[in-house]
Amino acid sequence: MVTRQQLADLDLTKVSAAADGWGDLMARMDAARSKSTNGIAKPLDMDQKGEAANAMHDRLSQLSQNYQYVYQESGYLRTVLAALVDELRPVQKQLHDAIEEAQRDGFTVEADGSVSYPAGPAPVPLLPQPAGSAKPGEPVTPVQVPYARGQSPLELQNSQHDTAEAIANRIAKAVSQATEIDERYAKMLAKVKSQQDWRITDKTWAAVAAEGKDTQDLVGNDLHLDRLPDNSDPKKNAAWWKHLTKEQQEEYLALYPDRIGAIDGLPATVRDEANRVVLRESRASLEAQLDELKQKEPAKYPEGRPEAPTPEYQDWENKVQSLEDRIKGTDVVQNALDSVGGNGLPEKYLLGFDTRGNGHAIVANGNPDTAQNTAVYVPGTGAKLSGLGSDLNRMDALWQSAHRLASDQQTSTITYLGYDAPQDLGAATLRKYADQGAPALSSFMGGLAAAHDGDTAAHTTMIGHSYGSTLVGVAASHGHIATNDIVVAGSPGVEVGNAKDLHVGANHVWSEAASDDPVPEMGKYLSQLPGNAWAVDRFHGIPYNVGYNPQVPSDEAFGANRMHVDTSGHSAYWDSDSESLLNQARVVTGKYGEVTLD
Amino acid sequence: MHGKVTDSGPLPVSYGSQSNKYYMRHDWAIYGLPNDVLETGMKNLHEALPQNGWKITSYGPAHSEARQLTIKAEHAQDHYTVLIEWIKGKSPGDAPTATDQPEIGVLLTSPAYEEPAGSDPT
């Protein structure tokens, strides 16, 4: 229960200052987390081995997580306190205005909130006007007297009474509103409990997510936050972010990490910050769903007939497997982020993350905004979050070779699993996955371009493996995708029949196909994926067909540079002794002259 | 030969998410030296490798526009393979943004190893 005196005397600037204090803490926690991950853990990792090192690494990882937790909670508190000030300020003003008016009119505000007025002057005729007091809500009895309107003693007394009552009403309303606000905010602040020990668990992160939803509901509009852009134009998104104040940026990060992490055009550091929170919160949410589901296991077999499981059980089992798979996926990504690179690997940036469908992630080695050379690798059939480890691994290897070729330049290699890849070969003959995924990929590439540091040259290469190449092809042929070079490995078709139709220049299209990789042939003859062109088909130089036929990038007629491949099979382009990978690195760093060709 | 060496370490690279196989890979370079020194370095390597158990499998210009001198070799005993190339700087076909830095690159690869199920070589 808030008293009138408390509300009147409340110094809102102090509350504002407290909010700002939490904002400062947020900034310091951000710096601390970054330092403990990159500044301390990484160099230690490189020198230390063994059990002690593992223990140290675990402690530092816990520390980093603690910093992140405090960062989020500080953001929450900051937002809540700022909103509290915003709600109380007009209410307090109402109270102050009412009290001032009372004083001007010569009224007195009593302790109980009633407003008393002094005896009025004696009007004509000479009847004394008694003093009185008005409580809010009191009825007023009108009286008929033969005086001019508004001039009778009773009417004058009544009008004073009315005014006093109105003032008393306003005071009471302000106090009651302030009480409601106080109670509401007290509940929200109470949610920030301090931990018994400093182990942040999934439950903790689930609570953080829930708080986030509370504050979204509460303050989304009250804080005069501009609406989030609709993410249709990366350049506009970039400009929108730049024009926000630092406080607004921090508030968006705290309130809408899942949205901020997905807006193309925002700086890599911002997306990374947001998506790391989403990663933690997602895992907690998936675990909670799994726990709940496990308690609802249906009967496996129908009564007395143990031949085949019931449909309910199969459905339940599918759901459980999907959750377990996605939880595994979040662990794969978390491990990649936490494995501070010995081996000279740079920091990783989580440019995208969600657990919809099979799960999606976009992980960068090195910051693409400041890199001179950027590679975006799109994996193919069967790619999903839980299996992303080997794809991330390939991009580590690509980074190392690109860095070796251009050690005086900065390089970023990005694994892009932002689309739903077909999961089996049958699905992989269909174009729909590429058609559905192309807009997001285009937008992502536009976002990289918009966020790139203007003072550094930028050379971008897309690398599509298998169905990933089809996705790249669809995106590139439909619009002018923001890339300088396109590399395809084991491509079953890229929707167009000639390299020039990818709009980067035919000499900027590079194909790798092992001689015994069956996918290009399968794609050419058995799928919807390639485009057609008038061409002479040759087999080792001998023409065997001419006409308007499907052409895949490994066909001579397609017109791409065909790079030398020394591996065999469909998935070995990054494998052992692989000049295939080295050739990709040569394209990525613009060392076209050193690419070995077939 | 005292030049600068790129700061990297060997990387385990997996054969794919369905496989327990992986290999070790290390791609590094020596730079900050003029081309005449690097040329001598290549000649020295060509002679020294066989003396250290390596079998040279090819030595000559690469099948590229720049024709960079390349040595490929395999170690007779432990079957590591190496690809050594001398890049003289920016070649005419390179992108305008490409680096002009001369270097000798060394790509060392191990044979495949098998990981016990569940462990993580990184």
C-alpha cells in the first residue's frame, strides 16, 4: 500500500539512476564474458593439456555462463525499472498538480486524504458560511434558493465542496494507481532471485526466458521503442540499428533476442550476443518439453496384441526423437562456441539460431563484418542441426587454408544451415527445398554486405555442396545475390543451364566433381534440379548428344571453371590430402591464379 | 631460413557426421621473405625430404594459371602426405583484392584415424 506522502516525496531520478546502473552492469558483463571466453580461456587452452586444464576450462566456461546470466538479468532489471519510472511519473504528476491546486485554492489536504476548505466569504445577504470538509465520494445535496445562479451561499459552499471533492478524488486515484503499479512491479522484481550457488541450470535459463516474455508484454510499447523492422531490406535494417541509442539497443537485445538475432544487416557481434541467449533458452525449453512428454508415454502395444506399436505410441516416439535430436543439435552448437580455439582458430559468431523444424544455425569463424575474405558454405542433403559438427569442422579447415594463403588479411568462414535441407535422396530430387530456402539465403547475403565495414575491401564466396549448390543456384539466378564467386561441389544442378545465368560472371563460377561422384549424373538425368541449355554433351571429349538438355556445373557445356579434385565419392571434397579444399580456399582468397584446374 | 610463420596448429577433421573416422590436417606457411630466398628453400626441401623418409610423388609447376612450383610427397613409414607450394605473390589472374605476399605453403595431412565411439577428437 503506497501512501500519499510516499508518492508525493518519491524521487524518480533516483530510480532512473538505478536503472542506468543496471545498464552499466550489463555493459561490463558483456565485456567480462567476452574477455573470459576469448581473452583468458583461449590462450590458456592453447598451452595447457590434461585434467587440470579440463577442470580450468570447465570453470571458465561456467564463469562465462555466469557473466551471461548476470548480463540478461541486469537487462531485465534495467528494463523493469525504466518502465516503472515511466508509469509512475504521470501518476506522481497528477498527485503534485492536485496538491498544488489545493494549496492555491486555500484548501488543506488532511492526513486521511480528505480535502477541507475554510469558511467562505459572506455573500449578500449576510448569512455566515460555515466551514466544511469534503471527502471523496460524498453525495452533495442541491438546495433551491432565490439567488442568482452560482451565487447562493449554499451554491458557493457546494462549489467549494465540489472542487475540494474533485481534488480529493484525484489524490485518491493517484495513490490507488501508484499502489497498483507498485504491487505489479514488486512481483516482477521478486522474480529475480539470487542463486544459492553459482550454478546456472536449464531451469535458470527457462526463468530468464519467462521474465523476458513478461517484460515484452509490459513494456514493448511503453518505452517508446520503435517497432522492429520487418526484415525485408538488410540495408534498412542496418540503418535502423545504427540510429538507435545505446540504451534502446540494449533494451531490444534484452527483450527480443530471438528477433534481433535474425535481423539481416545487424552487426555480427549483436546477432551473436542475441543468438547465444536464444541458444541457452532454447535448450532449456526443449528439455522442459521433453520432460513433460516423457511423463505422458502411451501404451506401446494395443491390448493383447504385441505385433505393432499403436499409432499414439509411434506419434509420441517421433515427438521424443525430434526433441532429443534438436537438444543434441543445441549441444553441438554450444560445444563449437565453447571450444575456444587452440589451433589458431578465431572467435566464433552465432549469426543465426532456432529450433524450428530440424533446427537451424549459422556459425562464423571470425567476424565477417571486418573480414576481407568471407566464405558462406551451404551444406546439402541430410544436413541438420544435430549433424552440424562435421560441417563446422570443414569450415575450420577451410579457414585455416584461407588464412594460410592470405595471412595478412582477415578471413571469415561461415556454415549456413538457415534452410530446411532435404533429408533423403528422394526428397533431394525436388526443387521445393531450394525454392523455399532461397529468399532467406539472399537476405542473409544482403545482410553480410550491409553490415560490412565500409573501410575494408570485401570479397565473398559462396560454396554449395550437393543440394546446397542447388539452393545457391536458385538464389543467385533469381536475383543479384551479394557474392563475388560461387563454388559448387558435387552439384546435381543449379536451376540454370549455363554459368553466366548465375549473374556473377561465368569465370567466377567454380565446380568440383569427383570422377566417381554419382550425384552430378543423377541430378542431370533423374531430378528437377538442373537447368537446360543448347549444348553438345561430351564424354571425355567425344560428343554423344546435342540438344536443349539438362546441364550440371560439372558439364563442360555449362561453362564453369572446373577445379581439380583429388578425392573420390560424393562427400570427400573436404577430405584427407584434399586439394579440393585447398582450391576452395584459393577462390575464397581471390588467388584464382593458383587454382588447379582439370 | 628465418621468416614469419602463420600461427596455426593441427586440426582434426572428421570424415562426416556418420563416421568415426577423422584425419589431422595442418596448413601453414612461411612468409616475410623475398622470392629468391623462397626459391632456395624449395630446392632445399626437394633434396631434404627424401633424406627424411619422404617419397616425392610429384615436383613441378601446378596445373594452374600461375603454375606455382609444387612438391607432393608421402612419408614411407607413417603415410603422412604433404603438399608444398611456392606462391610468388599476386599473379595476373588473381582478384584485385588478393594478397601480394610471397610464401611457401605447407599442407600436411595424416592418414585416417578411427575414434572410439562417443569421444570427440577436438
